[in-house]
Amino acid sequence: MSRSGGRRAIALAGALTLAAAGTAVAAPVAATAAAAVTATCTKTSDWGTGFEGKCTITNGTDTALSGWRLEFDLPSGTSIGSTWDAAKSVSGGHYTFTDAGWNATVDPGGTASFGFTGTGSGWISGCTINGGACDGSGQPGGDTQAPSAPSNLRATGKTSTSVTLAWNAATDNVGVTAYDVYRGDTKADTVTGTTATVSGLSPSTSYTFTVRARDAAGNTSPASNAVSVTTDASGGDDPGTSGGKVIGYFAQWGVYQRGYHVKNIDTSGSAAKLTHINYAFGNVQNGQCTVGDSYADYDRYYSAAESVDGEADSWDAGALRGSFNQLRKLKKKYPHLKVLWSFGGWTWSSGFGQAAANPAAFADSCYKLVEDPRWADVFDGIDIDWEYPNACGQTCDTSGPDAFRNLMAALRQRFGSDNLVTAAITADASSGGKIDAADYAGAAQYVDWFLPMTYDFFGAWDAAGPTAPHSPLTSYAGIPREGFNSDAAIQKLKSKGVPASKLLLGIGFYGRGWTGVTQSAPGGSATGPAPGTYEQGIEDYKVLKNSCPATGTVGGTAYAHCGNQWWSYDTPATIGGKMTYAKNQGLAGSFFWELSGDTSNGELITAIRNGLG
């Protein structure tokens, strides 16, 4: 989420679409046959050593297509990495792509597409769609065998407005591509894994669910066993209420220079407005979760005056102290609060590559640390902040596009359904950018929610400017980079199949600024980062609201020009607008980095809570 002192630039996406951008190189399978399902693949960009491609499936029949499976081979030295809008599997040089669930149904005459990036100079051969040649010859491929029924359908969690389900996988002679979840006779969701959360339900209401499996040829299994679930009664303290999550990061290093402690969450009035706290950060070393700062975490002595409950820490051997003990006391005072231990962050993400090489071992180490008997009652789950899978942050990761999904799958399996598993993820929605680099849609089935870091899009790491708001909600005329705004990230994630109900909107409780600026409006030149209390170019909202008050808004957020400095940050008013957006998009709520940037009476968190209702 952040290094000590603040966030950093989202590194520029790789220059993959350069001279050859826009070049279309047709696959040798582009002929169309009447009354058949066909597929055409093209290179949309080609720079010699790599390419970006797109495949389009066309339903030329008079019957709706209920799932698709496209396969082809690549020559030695050519491979496909990042894939979007489809699930990918690889065996040697043979690639198989199946629908992402949300794009499984293709109406007569309709199309579905997916994209990918690759390395090497070769191209595809032996293309088939649903078992028949991609040019329509030899259709339909002859698969008429339906999958077996999913078994052991069960409810693994519920709130007043949602039910989480799990089931045992079905089998098929070719392969299951998706599962359709039914609420009564109504299809409520389509997923590729064996879990689903059905949202938008009414409190204190009984619902009956079944699941059916589908294969690429559209064959549908019998229904699973039925399970009936009654949702919880509604209540303002239900942290799982759809659209009402307010999640704040607590930075462990805040107990030093900043003098911000767990007690401040209480005295500011923030604890009553929060649903979850993410404690940042644990480290990732040697393929394992490790303690980040033992002194701040569980050893610092808190006097009675510093403590949440007015009682001093014990010096007895084995007694828990530090922020962990204060969080325990805070949860006792506010029973609705949930706390997750977050691992990684900007500085400590370099260890995820080794962790991804053995996800099960990593997950086991994390579970044993989070569930350590000394503080097991403090934490309700784990949050992963990998900056960034298969892309560059402070260091560059080359684990591959499937690594993040595999890591989250292992964590879910180890932590089970009784613990929360979440992840802070990139918000880089540029073409070929960080969202495209990893399988976030595939990982979504294993997480309770994602926290897209919709801030730090722009900042004084570009010392000369142009000035631009670090957390624009929407694009605007003159924005320096396509795809660098919150709405673009949310829409791209949704288009890939991540449910809106598993996404939160990120807010920064700080500003980013330049100095040497003469132009008030965005887009001006600068000479470098503005001075900050802890780090150049960054400052807390509680300081900026007085030192450099907002003078305008752009892209749904505020900016300020004072003297020769130019800052951008969110105010209670712009947060109100962002919360309206979050509700209109059906998001799970909002989260923010981080608690110490707010005023002593919690102006910004109050705006989030009031905005979400």
C-alpha cells in the first residue's frame, strides 16, 4: 500500500505498443463458414520480439452459445503471457482459452473477444473453437456429453444481504468451463471456480440455491443438491453489509515520528465509523510471511494514559504489548470491528516472487503467523499488498500472469472460509498496464474483496510536471496518461469479470505536490517536489487543509495552488462525490491510506461514512 512516509508513483506501463501499434496480422484461420461457430485471431500490435493479440469468437448459428473453448499451438520460442477476458491453461506449446463466465453466452450472430500479450515472433496454428476448426469446417466437434452435477453445495458464510456458497467440482470428458449459480429458478451468478457470493439479498429472508456446471460445447449438468439459507437480520453494525465497508490502513511506523497510536482511532471517533482495519505491514522474506517490526507490533509498552482502555500493559513474561494488544482492546470496545494483517507494501513486495514459487508453503507460513496463539484473537484474516504481480514496483516481478491467482488460491485454501482473505491491487488501467499483467479476475473467486489503489496516479516523481491530481475519479481534458483514473480501473476490472461487489474505492488521506509552479490549473510545469513533513512531495490532509487550501477541482478531486506550490488531495466535499460514485457502481464500499493523515476529529472518515450511508 505504501512505503514509510507515503505512497509512490505507479511505474509507467511497459512500452509494448510502439511502432507496430494498430497493425492487424490475421491468423491463418479467418475464413467464415455458414451456420458455424468460428474464431479469428489477429496481432493488434507487433514489435518484432513480442506482440499483443486478440481473438474474436463469432456465433454464426441460430442458437445461443453457452460457453466457449478456443485452442491453438505456438511454435518454440513464442509464448503468451498476460491474458484478459478469458481463462488460460498451457501444456507445452498448446494453449487453451475458456470463457471468463460473464462472457460465456454468445447470442446468435453475436461475438465474444479476449486479448493477450506474447513474446517471440511466431504465430498460432491448429486453431479450434469448441472442438471444431476455427474457420468453421468440421463443426461442431462432436462433444455432446454433459458434465456431472456439482456436489456438496453448502453455505460457507452469510450477512443480511449476501450468501457465500461453495461446492465440489464437477467432472467432464473434455473439461468444465463455468458454473451457473441459481437462486430458485433465477441465474444469480456465473463463476469459473467452486465458490460464489450472491449479493443483493433481503435481510431475514430464506433463499434456495443450486449450481449447474457447463462445458465449452454448451452442455449443462444436472443441478447440484439444493441448499436453503436464511440471511441475517439487518443491523448497522454488520461489517459485511453490501456497499457499507469502510476500511482504514493503520501504519505500524506511525507510532514513531507521527505519534499516531491505536488509541487515536478511538479518540478521533474513527473506530465507530470503521468496519475493518488493515494493519500494515508484515514482511515477506524467503518465501514466507514474517513480522515487520516486532517492537511496534507486540513489544512496545503502553502506559495507562496511552492505552485504549486506560490500563497499562503488563511486563509479565509472555504478555502481549504493542499495537497488537491495543487492537485487542479496541475490538473489545467496538465488537463490530474486524482486523486484518496486511503483508507486503511498496518496500516489502520483492519477496512475493519467491513466495509465488511455492504458494502452499507461503500460505502455511502466513496462517501460522497470523494465527499465532499470542495474538490469534486480534486478527480476522489476511490482506496481501503485492506491488506488483508480473510487473514493476520498487522491483520488477517476473512470476507470470498466473502467479497472483495461484497465491490467493493457496491462501484461501489454508485460511478457509472462516477468515477474511483480501488484496490491495493495482489501479493501472492503461492498455497493457498492470491490471493486464496478472489474472485478477481469476483470483477474485478466492478473495472476499479487492482494494484497487486508486491514488498515486501522478506525482512529483515527474519533477518537471505536468501537475496533475494524484487521485482523479474520472478522466479530464489534458490528463497526462490514459487509463490513470479511478473509474477506468473500476470499469476495467469489472469488464474482466471481477464483481463490483468485491471492489472498494480507494481514497488517499494525503496530497501530492510540486514546487516552482506558476499555473493554477492542472498541467503546469514545475521544478521539483514540494516540501513535506516526512517526505518531499507528500503531505497529510490535516496539514494541507490549512497550509494550502483547495482552489479548484478536476476529475472529481481537489487541487490547490498557493505561492509557487501546487497540491492535489481529497476534501470532505470531493469524498462525498466519490462515495456517490461507489454506491452507483454497486461497489462494496471504500478504503483509505492511512488513518494518521486525517484530522484529530476524523473529517475525512466521517465524509466516507456519511457518503456511503
